[in-house]
Amino acid sequence: MTRQIRLVAFDLDGTLLDTKGDLSPANARALARVAKAGVCVTIATGRMYPSALPVAKAASVNVPFLCYNGAVVREIDSETPLYHAPIDLPLALEVLGLCRQKGWYVQSYQKDELLVFDDADPKARFYESISRIKARSVKEALYVPQWPPEKLLIVADDSEQAKAYCDFLSDRFGKRLYIAKSKGRFIEMVNPIADKGRTLAWLAARLGIDMRDVLAMGDSFNDMEMLRAAGVALTPGDACREVREIAMEVGPPHDEDAVAWALEKYVL
């Protein structure tokens, strides 16, 4: 028996948004139609809440959404998280100390602020151009956070280096951190109970929705848990090979309105 999709969840960069970081008119129209039909619409992104919020509003999100790679779930324009699983402070200090020792670029997310050592660093500027959020330069204070960070993120020089960093960090921190690549050269680090799959399942349960009635779409390694958890798992045609292999179906490239394609075929 064909099940009815009751919740749709989309990654942002490389999935819902085009290469310029914009929401296409076709994707926006399809999302609005789905929301009007009574389907729950959410996003699941590694972005921080202030960066994801404008997209959530434009994308007809009508239930709480996932940010910081699943470490936080918040409603639109709400100050209080419904779900919050930051990295334990002692562990964050350990990771940041390692990055300092190795000379790796790392940035920290605390209380909806993007903290970097030096906001003039090209890697900080590169990240700002994607997230459309201004980083705050805190110098040495970066390595001694006052609060447990929602997420830590390393920006490598290229995809090969990012894989090497991921392997090193996985060996070092084991199951104490969730570690995954995104956008080729980003290494996302969050609390291990807070990957997109676990958090999306938490949201679905809160909404009274069976995960078999959830459609999810993403393109990168940090989307894999979400795709494995959803009843319908889709990916854009230009997603990385490993993600395409676990998807139920591969759609058009994300710049060719992959989300609209998914909604037209499986929901509308």
C-alpha cells in the first residue's frame, strides 16, 4: 500500500538552494503548494539558526526546523529551542585545543553567534559568503568557549584534506562526536545524539508522524543519517556518490529545481 507523505525535510546548500544560495521560484512554489495541502514542511541544515531563518520563512516551513546539523530545533522567530544538544564543554575544549595545536582553521557556534579567530581569514570570508552571516573575531578566546557550542566546524583546503581530517578526528574522538563532511571541504562536529537522522525522528515523533511517512532529500555526507531514517529518501543528481547510492531515487541536479521535482512526483 502506498503511504501518504505527511512531512518533508530538505537540506539547504546543495539541495534546496541553488549554487548562488538562493531559493528558486519553482522550489518556492512547490513548497507553498505542499504546505497549503496540509503537509508539514521543514528544513534540516548545518547552518546556524540566523542563517537558516530567512530561508525557512521563504520556503513555507510550517513546523519547527533543524539547524546546527540537528543540534537545535526551533520554531520560526522563537528564542527558545525545542531541542538542544550542544557539545559538552570539556570535549569542545579538547577539540579546539587540538585544532590550535595542528594549526587547523576552526570556527565555533555559540548562542547564535559565529565565532572565529580572525574574521579577515579567507576561510572565514568564504563561509560568510555562503551563510550570509557576519563572523565575530575573538582571537584566543575562540579556544576557551564560555558556553557549550552547538557546533564546531573545520574548513579544510580541499576535499582530500577534509577526508584526512575526518579520519584523524574519528580515530581520536570515536563516538564522543558526530563528525561528517559537508560541501566537500567542511568538517561538521556536533553532539553524537544530534545528527540529522536522530533529530528528524525526534521531530516526527513530536508531530505524531511515522518516519515511513517522511520524505527527506539531501546531498552530502551529513545528510546520510536523515536519508536512512526517512521512508522516502531522495537526492539531487549532483550529490556525492555515496549519498546517491543510499537514495531511493536520484533526481535532477539541485540547480534544476530538484526539490520541486521531488514534491511533484511524491507529494503533489
